[in-house]
Amino acid sequence: MKQIIQDLKKGDTILEEVPAPIVKPGTVLIKTTRSLVSLGTERMLVEFGKAGLIEKARQQPDKVKQVLDKMKAEGILPTLEAVFNKLNQPLPLGYCNVGVVEAVGKGVHSFQVGDRVASNGHHAEYVCIPENLCAKIPDQVSDEEASFTVIGSIGLEGIRLCNPTFGETIVVVGLGLIGLVTARLLKANGCRVIGYDFDPEKVELAQNGGIIAFNPANGTDPVKFVQNVTNGIGADGVIITASNKSDEIIHQAAEMSRLRGRIILVGVIGLGLRRDDFYKKELSFQVSCSYGPGRYDENYEQKGQDYPVGYVRWTEKRNFEAILQAISAGQLDVKPLITERVPLDQYRQIYGDMRKSGSIASILVYPENSQRNTSVSLTSQLFKATKGVFGIIGAGNFTSSTIIPGMNAAGAMLKTIASAGGLSAKTLARKGSIAVATSDYREIINDPDIDTVMITTRHNLHASMTIEALQAGKNVFVEKPLCLTTDELQNIVIAREETRLPKQVVTNNSGASNEKIAASITSPRHDGTALMVVVGFNRRFAPLAQKMKTLLGNSPKNIVATMNAGFIPPELWVHDLEAGGGRIIGEACHYIDLCTYLAGSMVKAVCMNSMGLNPEENTDNASILLKYENGTNAVINYFANGSKAYSKERIEAYSQERTLIIDNWRTLKVYGVKGFSKQKTRLDKGHKNQFRLLVESVKTGKPIIPFEEIVNTTKASFAAIQSLKEGRWIEV
């Protein structure tokens, strides 16, 4: 299928051929017929893409601070690599989509195949959208009219926050597309509406819709104009839909407001507020969040958990429906706002020079015969009868920045990469010289050419995909963690055990039978071994970790490992116990494996204590104590409340009057070892060695980490959570 994207590095707007998405649980698959170009929002994104690095930095000062902190902690080169990797990821454009439902995911009950729907989908021939971000289109509403649903909802949410009553005077600052729709909705609500803009065509459109509109460029002072119209009282409310960096807009909004008036910000402006403006009139100021309640709430948008209508009357979905009802009833007329209709393949008519465009609303028209292919081939490379062919499921930041460069450096043969949306798979396939991009991960599972599957998805998918791959006869490399529950772990162990082949028996010329291992016949698995399951515990492969282990030897030791993990907002999926498992299971498992590697032994008991008073709460500030079978004792401090300017990782080991310290994977300091005191390297967490050994191991059949250690580490991470809840040591 075709999709419009913005190249953030080169600044080009591209119509890209990408794999079409497949329907997922809780979503609907939509074949697009029309989409509306939001010129204001999309122009900002396009211009950001075209800007140079310095200008990009000026526009995002908060990101610059993050970059500087990362440089202090990890060094210049790793930070620059991360920045450029981010810029290499294209941005999908558009959020006003209309189409026909082609498939309905499991758990969706409000839609069926054939329904016409409006959604916040991108400019793409097919989109896959969660149920709560779609709304049915009434029969009386055309696809073109319905494409205004999302834009209308943005304006409607600003109105709901303003809470105007019949007869009140409301000012709309900025008569772009959102401003014009907002003004029309206010008019339908029985308000006297004043609007102003510097574009004469937009002012004329507003006037034609019954709005009191003017152009300040003609000498009209906005504050005095509003005061005159309201007989000196001032506006009851001001809704700002403009996009401008100036602080003057918010100052004027305060000056034109009446005593205890309301100011609502929908657009993007300078926010240098003057206390006196708000103090003397007791004004209220509020920023509107997109389409309404539910926006950016993972539980509402992705999991389909609706808010009870008795408590939250207007969610984003119900705002969508309200706009469609208003159009259907003739209360909101959007047809006069349509400036042009452009076929999808002629998209450059819109995006060529958006700043000079005089368009109000541009409609993209999609071909009726668009093809939905879930795979796109980038090369014609052949992989048949070749050993060590990889497929990657997941195309996120880590895959882009670490896995693909590492596998390419190791000389891996990468055939296919999959991502649910398709776009990121196509982007990384091109970047990593991968032959095929797909949106259906089962194409990797079922591909006979691929013998090893790499899983880099969200944590809750690791177990099921690992089992599917094993059952299809594939080796598995899965990014940590292996799974999230003991039941999942047991099922993986069983699935792996079931892949063992019986020992090959060969009859010699004399009629006697001799057992031969796989290497002498066909495959290493003919010696009775199972398929490989490896977890991406890369730190044990770091040069400094391997040097530390060599110097320590096999005697019992004390280990203190500290991860200054950094704060992650609680709404991110890694904290979700269902999707991410929490940071202890999802991330601290790295350090359990590292301690196991350094100890040269298995964990036999675990105890964990966390900061805070409620042990039932999810935590990312905890200390984990590990007892090992060989007498080694380890403490893992996993903290999220430290400074990002300090080293992110530190490992200390004490044994036989020797002390060894790794600081942030760049230096190893040694005390008490004759002839060795220090080793320095470039930041290296072991990924390079890990991927090199992985590629070799697929060919030899010898796993790079014993499966028993992976199972032990996984059990230990579960035991840590159990220990916190029960307040005692847990045997592993």
C-alpha cells in the first residue's frame, strides 16, 4: 500500500510503498477513501523535517538537555549515533481518515465489515485503528464531510472546556481550519462569535458563516474591537486556535476578557504569561488536550476501556460522534471549507510548498483499486538451502539502533523484518539491507528459509512468539525478558523440550548400528539436543565483564551491581504489568544474568526490598539480594531516582583481597591484582560480541548462553517480585 511520510533527516515528503497493516485484537482495519490534510499541524511537521540540525535543536530545547545529559553519561559518539538513528525514522503524516471497515479484530463489538468510519488514521491506503478512536458515519454524511471529524473534535474539546452558555460572546483567535470549525460550532451553540485572522480569505469564510470576523492587518485593534462589540464588558471566553510563537496573543486574550473570563488554548503560542493580566480579572486559563478525555490514555485508546458515560460524558470517541451528528443534522456545514480535492498520487500539489498554499482544507482522494499487500520485497536475494538465516519481529528504536547494526557487523543474513504497522519495517529493511519487510510476523514464522527468529517486541508478546517459533522449528533469540509469568516460562520449557530430535542411527556395512551426533550426519540436533532459545543478556559479553570474570576466577565472591536506570513516566508501557511486566522483570533481569555469569553459579534464593511503604505497588527503586549455590553473594541496586548526569551502570566485585570495579562499561579498575590496574574501552555493553557469537552459534548448534541459566535468571526475577510481596527470602 502507499502512505505519506515525512523524512526528518532530509526533509522530503514521500509517498512510500509499505506493507499494509493486519488487524489486531481491539482494532479495526480500514480501507481509506478520503483523508483531510490539516495544513497547520502538518506544515509544522514538514518544516521541522526540512530544518537543519541547529534549527531542530532550537525548536526542541528540552530534547537538547536530554542529549547533553546522555553525552555526560555515555559519551559523545554513542549519543550522536542515537540522535541520528532517531532522525532516520520517518514520521507518518495525517490524522483525519475516512474509510470502510475491511476486518474487525478480536474483542471489537461496535463495528462490522462494511461500516463507513472516521478515525485518526494516517494518510495511508489502509490503517489499523483501535476501537475507541473510530466512529460510525451516518448515512447522510459524505466521506468528504466525515473527514472533518477529528479536526472538529479538537475544536469541540476546546469549546467544552470553555463551557459557553447561550448568548455568551466567545472570541476565536486564529481562523485556520480548526478555528473556522470551532467558530461554526460556537454559532450552532447559540453564542455570539467574534473571530480574527491575518488571512483575508479566512476572514471572508468566517463572515460568510455568520461570524463577526476581522483582519487586524487592516488597522483593527483586537482588544478595542471586542470591547466595543460587548459594550465594554469583554468576552466571556477566548479560544485560541492560532499557531504563533508570540506572547502577545495570550496578553491580548487576557485584555479582551471580562472579569472572571475563560481562556482556552487549542493551538500553539508563546506562553510568557503576565501575572497582572490574570490577577486583576481572576481569569482562568486552560490548555485543551487534543480530541478529549481518553487521549494518550493507554487503557482507553489501546485496551478499549471506556470511561463510564455518567462520569465522563464526552470522551474523544463521543466527541467524534457528536461532530458527525452535527454534520448530519445540518448544524455544522463544512463543505464551504473544502478548497481542493487531490488524488493520492498527486500529493505534491498539497505538500510542495505548504507555506504559500492558500488552501483551507485539502482532501486526499484514494484509489478504489488499492492493493493490500502485507509484504514488500526490497531485494531479490536468495536464501534457500542456506544455514543461519534470520528474521526479525519488531522494528522499534532498539532494533534500529542496536540489533540491525550489530547483526550486519556480524555478517548475519537478514531476510525479513516485521512490524505491526509496516512502515517501520520498511524503513529498517532499507537501512539494514534486509530483503523483505512485512506487517505479518507469521510470514517469518512460516518461512522455510528462515531458521532463527529474533523477537524484539513488547514484553507481553515474547512468550507466545517464542513458542510459535519453536513449534515451527526455528531457533529463537528474544530480547529480555524471556516471559512475564511462571506459566509462560513453563510453556516455553515444554515447547523447547518437544523440539528435541532422536539420536540419528546409522547402520555400517557389517550390519552393526552406531550412534552418531549431528555434526557427522546432518544437523547438530540429531544428537538429541533441542532448538536454541537465547535471551539478549548482552552484558555478559562486554569485554570488561569478560576481563573481570577472568581476573576473579571461580571462587565465591561478593558482587554489588548498581543500575542508575533513570526515571520513566508511569504511563509508559514498561510499567504496565500486563504489557511490560514492570522494570524489575523487564530490565533488572539483565543484572541478575550478569551476576550469574560473574559468579559462575546458579541463583538459589532471592530477597528484594523496595523504596516506599506498599509492597503491592509496582516499583523501579529496589535492592535485590541473591544467594548463589557456590556461596557467592550479590546485591543489585536498581534505582530510578538518581541523576542522569551520573554513570548509568556500575559493577563492583570483591574476592580474595581483590576489588574490581566497572564504571559505565568504559573503565575497569582493579585493586589487589599484581601487574594489572586499569583497562579502558569505548562504551561497550557487549552487543557486538553477542551478535557475532549468535551468528556462529546458529551454524554450530551450541547456544551462547546455557538455557538452564536463562531459566534460572527468569525464575529469580519472578522470585524478587514474590519476595517483595511476601517479605521473605524465596527459594528459586
